[in-house]
Amino acid sequence: MRHARVLLDRDFAIGDTDPRLFGAFVEHLGRCVYGGIYEPGHPTADAQGFRGDVLALIKELGVTIVRYPGGNFVSGYNWEDGVGPLAARPTRLDLAWFSTESNGFGTNEFIDWCRAAHVEPMLAVNLGTRGGDAARNLVEYCNHPGGSSYAELRRAHGYPEPHGVKFWCLGNEMDGPWQMEHKTATEYGRVAAEAAKLMRWVDPSLILAACGSTSRNMPTFGRWDDEVLEHTFELVDFLSLHTYLNNYRGDSAAFLAAPDLMDFFIEEVIAIADAVAARRRSRKRLLLSFDEWNVWYRTRRTRQDRVKEGWPVAPPILEEIYTMEDALAFGGACISLLNHADRVKCACLAQLVNVIAPIMTETGGGAWRQTIFYPFQHMSRHGRGRVLKCQVHSETYAAAYYDPRGSLDQEFPIPAAPYLKLAAVATAGGGLSLFALNRDLGQPMTVSVEARGFADLAVAEALELRHHDLSAVNSRAAPDRVAPQPLERVESDGGKVTLGLAPASWNLITLAPRRGA
Ligand code: AHR
């Protein structure tokens, strides 16, 4: 049995969680759009072809903002192909995923879908094969009220009111050689700065995110971010970062320690952004958008994993089936994001449906929740508030994480991963949410939490996600094989909370002031 101790105080906060921290990502990739969120003729589809069963699950998941249309796809996308009468839309080869794009779904359908899903839209512009001109035209099309050719085009397409899209990504993963018209940091910095300038001249209210390093493992990490910010610092609000966790080596302990590398990554990017600010004697503090994050490796490594030959339409690619173990690493990533709520003000789980996703569908059939659905749902539902600084006293272990991303095929040491990874959020009405991951694969853990500055707290809800078989998955036939169960071993008395965590478990505990306290 392991023991851990946590000390927190309601007055000592990291920062408030921004609702945009609970975002997700929809790319024209595989069956994410076609057969995922959009399937005309499906028994649950509405008049526009939006699947009702998927919309219901997205609402249950608690997603707040959705990034679209890519991803790698956006770097070859002509947004004009996806608007206007369906019959006139061209069919194109998508060189990101070697499939055929019908353009049956485009920007206007996405905006309508966001309204139906009750989420904010986030658009990415193509800074690969295109640049500032196409980007500013898209902003005009989406956000300008009328009286100019692109605004009038939108109106002619049946949208008299502007879409009012606030959050825009300046391209995608432009540091990666796999990207269409990949660029050096200087090339991208210049293009991003000019695109930002033009886009803001059309609509000064835009929030803009420049591409930071695709991963901490990129050979250009650090230098890329520094150079891009040299060009864009005054023009953007956010710098983006991406991480996909893996367990290629079958080393579960290292896999569960890997979210700590997200903590390092975030802190390093903050250091770089603040160094750029310091050089300019600027008090501006750039925010971070973790606009792609997840576990992804089984359907990633080889071209056969990612591409189906013959230029198919919406092929079933990147359909990662998530295990119990994946949900644990994923939960660790949720905790890393929460614990940086002061600077990470936006994040997008990549992706949302079918493609490395918490929600799976059968074409023409049902939809179900993957294992990773639950930690995200818990974080989104119960992570709104002030994230507290926590003193976590837990034994640690050393791990070596392997990550083949970029050209560095190497190990990343994690010298001291605490067995307990935890985040605490002070919620409205004097409540407290605890998110706790026991990373010990074999031993249970008791956790004593001293919650200072709170009234006497009573347990409102306590759930654990665990399974004796770490390879257990959910499927159409067994959709609830891995699902949260009540956590029995919780006590709360006068600001002291005691938890009994099972080995290899994700836990959510919410507390509220005891009646009369
Ligand atoms: O999410 C899948 C892909 O991963 C995205 O298209 C790309 O941005 C990243 O490499």
C-alpha cells in the first residue's frame, strides 16, 4: 500500500480554467466528418445530415470549442471549394491523407453543426499551399456583415448574418516536413505575421494562434518557437503546441509517466515566450493553445496505418481503439492541462469522432464511448473554476519514455514521476473537485488531502475508472466494458479528505460544503 499526502489552500491558485480548455478537433480525415458528425440518411440524422446520436454524445462529453478543418488537411485546402451549391463543389485529391475529398461538408455546414452541438467554432487557415490573401478572404466571408464581395457571397449562400468566428489558427504544424509546403521558422514567421495583419485588418476582434513546435521531440523545438515569435509576438495571442502520447515499447509505467513530459513542454514553451517578451521589454504574456493532444500510436507508425490505397472517400483510418491503460495516460494529460490553467487557455482533444477519438460510430449504425471519453468528461464537467496549487507528497519512480516523433528517435528520461498525479479545482459555491491518477500498476494508495480555507466538505460524487485488464476496450458489442464506477473509499471530515485509490486508476471526487457548514 502506498501513501500520499496533499496540501492545498483555497487562496493559493494557479489560475482559472478557461472554457476553451475543454475543446476538441474535427478534421477532414477518415470518418471524422463523413460517417462521424455528418451522415445524411443515418436514422438519427437531421435535415442537414448531422448525426443526432453523435451530437448527444458530444454534449455529454462537455466539449466547448471545436477546431476545423485540419490538421494536415488544412495545408492543402481551398476554403472556396467547400461553400456554395453542393452540385458546383469540386472533388479534390487530399494529399494529407491520400483520399478523395467530396467537399460535401464545408465551412457553412461546420458553423451550423457547431450551433447544433452548442460549441464555439475555431477555424484554421491554410498557410501551406496558400497564404494571407486566402486567409483574409475567408475572414471576410465569415465575419464581415455585408457590402463586400466575400460577405455578399456568404449572404448569397444563405447566411445573412456573419458567423462571428473569433478564434483562428495560423496554419498547422508548419515545422513538419510532412506538411504541404512546410516552412522554415523564418519563412513561416513571415507568412504568419502577414496573414495575421491582414486578417486583423478585416476583423480586429480576432484571437489568433501561431504554430509553435509540433512536439517537444522536433529537432527544431525551441529554436522554431523563438524565431516564429520574433516575427509574430505583437500580432498573435496564442502559440500552439501538440502532443500524442504512445506506448510503442509496451512499458506501461513509462507510458503513464509520459504526461509529465507535457508539463515540461508547456513550461519550456512558456519560458521561450517569456524570453521573447523580455528581449522586447514587453509585459505581454503569450497564452498557449494545446490544440492537438491525445494518445495515438497503434494507427500511426507506418504508411499502411495511415493510408488506404486507391484514393478512397472517407476511409476508416486512424481508428485507434483505446484501452483502459490509454485512459490512464489520457487522464494524466488532463491533469497536466489543468495544472497549467494560468497559461494554457485553450486545448483541443484530437480528435472528436472515429479518428483517434473518444466517440466511435458505425456507418448506418450506433455510436459509443471509448475509454478516454470519461477522463475528458470529468475534466470538462468538474474542472471549471480555480485550479489550486497543490503540495503533493508522493513516492516517485524513474521512467524512460520513447518517442519516435520527428527525426529524433530517442528516449526521454523522466527521473521522478510521482505515483500520484493530481489536480484540484475550487468550484462555484465553495466546492472542490479532485482529479487523481494512481500510477502504481500494482499497489493501492491512500491519499490524505488537507483542504485549507474550505468549509466542512461533504462528498458529492466519487467515481473511479479502472479495470483488472489494462488492455480492456469498449466496442459496439460491449460499449460499457470500461466505464466509471462509484468510488467507495472516500471520507471527508472538517477539511480532511481521505481517498483509497485502486492501483492503475483514474478517480474523480467532487465535494460541496456540508449543509449548515
Ligand atoms: O490529428 C491527426 C494529425 O496529427 C493532424 O492532422 C496533424 O496536425 C497531426 O500531425
